[in-house]
Amino acid sequence: MNIIDTFSKLDLLENSDKRVLLLFSGGLDSCHTLSLLKKKGWAVTTLTVGLGEPAAETLSVSRDLADNAIYVDAEHEFCNEFLAEGIRCSATYYGGMPLSSTFTRPLIAKIAVEYAREHDIDIIASNVTAFQNSFFRFAKSIEILAPNLSFFAPSIGSFCDRETKINQLHPMLSPYFQNSARGTYSIDENLWCRVVENGDIEYPERTLPIYEIRGESWRGEEEYIDIEFQDGLPVAINGKEMTISKLVGLLNKKFSGHPASFFYGLEGNVFGVKNPEPRTSMAARLIHDSSNFLSQAILSTAELQLRSELSSRFTLSAVEGGWFSSHQAALRSALNEIAKFINGVVRWRIDARSCDPSRIVPESGSKIGSHYPGFSDSVELFGLSEKITFDVMREHTHV
């Protein structure tokens, strides 16, 4: 795959019909790239992929600037194929931080490749920088799916700060970013998670503007909710069956602003540890923690260790852009087999300040303590005392 990292290199392309497919979110960075491409005479098709997030206010303006503006609603595919795999594979990193663009970037790349092939467009463009993991997620995905296409990422070869980008915007776009949070921060949002970076949160030694990033505090009253799992996936809340899309959307909307929904930590990339990325997702908090509690109640020590090791490898590979690789497929297959055992219900008590598990009920027939139907017989068969630990019992009775 040919990677083009500056506008000057793009202009030097031979036999180009000056058509490009721009991955467009409606944020400052993608609006800046759109403005420069149009200024330089390129025919731009913008591709916006809907993932359950509110529509950017700049989308209507971009339709006037672009030669063609495409919107694809991919919420169903995102939830049922990419997010579902992340949940089954327990894909979190850096102490439990939920993944977000790790799931969305390969999906966007897949949709872009399909559109580019159908319309004979040879160049896919994005505003990602070399310090963002999204560069590798886009580039590697496109290379695997369509190695003959070129990937244009001008921010790789030419750094430009956000203030300069605002000044270089098309006059129709600049009002949306002047003196606003969207101009200060880069905000990536989808149904699953909201991630904020840039601005004064780039440096971990600075005091985090937590309320500006997290939004208003949750105002609800104490309540209990039950989250039911089957084959490693959440399938119901309080006994009511739901799709992943509806379930995730309900949790994030209902508990928006709750302190437990907020994650903060340094993010890693291929160069090492990079800037902090505060992110918000009550769905990620409740779903991943519920999955882990059920796993601990059901799986043996050896199985837990295996799941943890495979999950870490899966996560690292996905973060670095290997979603469509054969290595990733093998890890996914193994983790999905383990996920078949993760069945049951976790009850959560949630109030204004805390979010705590109050009841963990593995599905009947799990291998923990007296829940396992062969527990008494196994103790007698192996000559073990009644004080046998659950871990030892599981190792002897696992079938």
C-alpha cells in the first residue's frame, strides 16, 4: 500500500484523476483536511460512518463543500460484530480502560474500501497523525483489505496545531470551532464510548478539567439493575431481552454523568506511552466488570490465566491495527470458546456516588462450589477434605 504523508506528495501523483475519499467525522481535523483538499482542487467524497453518536453539526455544511457526501449507518454492524467481539474477548487495557476507536477504525476502513472499489477511487484520506493509534488501525486495515489503494494522511508529514487549523478552515466551517470545546479538544464519540484528547489534557502534570470533560453529574436515585449474560455477551437488563445496541445505549443514557462511567489514564501506542485520554462509558464499566465477575465465579484458575493472557494479546493486536489479521482471528476463536462458559446474572447497586456488585449468580451447572452438581461426589472420589478450596475443586471436576 502506498502511504502519502504530505499535500506536496499528493500533488505530484501521476495519472491521478484528483479524486479522493475522505473519512469524515465532522470534527476540526477532518474539516481542516476537507478545506485544504478543496482549496487544492481535489474532488472530494466525504464518508461519514454513523456509530450511534449524535450527528456532528458540521455535516450539513460539509455537504455543501464536498463534491459528494456519503453517510452510512453502521450501528448494527458495529455492535454485533466489532463491539461484541471486544466484549467476549474482554478487551480492555491499561488497568481496565475500555477500547473505543480500536473497534470503530477497522469497521470504517472496511466500509471505505468497499465504497472506493465500487466507485473506482484509488485514494482514501484521513486526518490521523503519527502519534494516534488510529493511523495504524486505518493503514493496516486498508493494507490487508485492499493493498492496491493509497492512504493519504497529511498530518503524518506536516504537523499543524489546532489554532492554525481553525485559521485555515473554510469560512463556512470556522464558526463551529472558534471559542468552543470542539476547537479545544478532539472528541471521538460513538454509542459505546466518548473519548477526549488534545488541549490542556495533553500533559498529565496539568490539573484535569474534569467537569468540562465529563459533563454534568448524574442526578438519579439509588436503584438495582440485573445484567444477564449468555455465551459471554450481555443479553438482558432486569429480565428484559435486548440487542447489544439497545442495551449499551440504555446504560450510557440512563447513567450519563455517573462517576463510575469515567475512566482516565495514559494510553499506549507503538512509540510507548502517549497522552492521557479521558473516556466515558457506563456501559463499558458495567458490562466488562460483570463479565469479569462471572468469569471468576465460573472458570478455574488455569482458565482465568489463559483468558487473561489471550485477552491481553488480542487487545494489543487490535490496538495496533491488526483487527483483520490471521493472528487476531486465531485469538478471537480461542477466546470465543472460553466465552461460551460465561453465563449468568450480576446485580448492581447504583447510587449517586458508587456502583457496586451486590449479587453474582452463575448459570446453573457452573463449576463453582456447591453450584457444581458433582461437588460432593468429587470430594469423596478424590479423598479431599470438605475444606477443599474452590480452585482445587474446579481443577479436579472440570469436564
